[in-house]
Amino acid sequence: MSENNPVPKMEKKMENAVETLKEEMARIHVGQANPAMIEDLKVEYYGTDTPLNQISNISAPESGLLVVQPYDSSQIDSIEKAIMESDLGLNPNNDGEIIRIPIPKLSGDRREELVEVIQEKGEETKISLRNIRRETNKEIEELEDEGEVTEDDKYMLEDEVDDITSSLTEKVDEIVENKSSKVRAV
């Protein structure tokens, strides 16, 4: 049965979904400069959309400022354009060599918008976890129908699927609550 056990594959998919949520949360700024906010922004680089962190060095020398230093200074205008066109509400300034991005303090309305975005992303992740659980339970059913697992093994696997799903759903709730608290506290 171990070679046909779909649970480890399911757990990996679910953990990847939670990791993706963590990465998305890192991009949501809470009044603190964090290079993760912009590192994945796509910049038109010689005709190809390229992540910003592949064509520049991004740092946060102080809590209210991001600094982007392009490896190729001829790309400074396209980098600045990508930052302004993002939905992050940032206003970059460039001196021809580097781009300085002041991180504005959050208004009360913006904080509430961000909390809603955080909760939506958390809910999307939970839906993803439930879909993965459903697919795995279907695989387990098929294994039983094919005689690959016994009825007892099926119930045992389904219990394991539910335990893993519950555990990771709690983790999603924790991540969402943590990030929401940080946004409200700023």
C-alpha cells in the first residue's frame, strides 16, 4: 500500500499552498520597508518580463525606505515604470543610478483594505486545501475500488487526510491572523 499511498503527495501539495500564502503575505506591506514587497514585480527587460530581483539589488536601509540598484542602469526607467504601475501605491524616485522608494505610512482605510486582501488570500488558500483533500479522498476511493487498499486502510488514510487538512487549515488561520494583527497595529 505504501507505494500507492496518495497522502504524502497531498501533504506536499498542501504545504506548497501554505508556502505560497506566506510569500504573498510577505509582499503586503505594513508600513515597514521589505524587499519582498517588490522583488517579484515583473519588469520589461529587453522584451521579456523579468522579476525585479533578477535585474537589480533591492535593499531596505531603513524602515521607511526601499532602494533598488539596477545591474544595468539603462533599465532604470522600465523598473521605475513597473513599480509605479504595480498596485502597491508606491512612488519611486530615481537619480539615474538608483531608485529610492519611500514606504508611506498606512491610513486607516488602507489598513482595512489590506486586512480584507489578507483574509481573501487566506480563504483562497483554504479552498485550495479543500480541493486537494477532495482529490486525495477520490484517489483513496479509487484505490479501494481497485482492491489496492482494504476498507480499514481506506478509513485510516481518510482520517490521516483530515488530520493533515485540519492542521494546515489552522496554520493558514494563524498566518492570516498574524498578518492582520500587524496591519492593524501599524
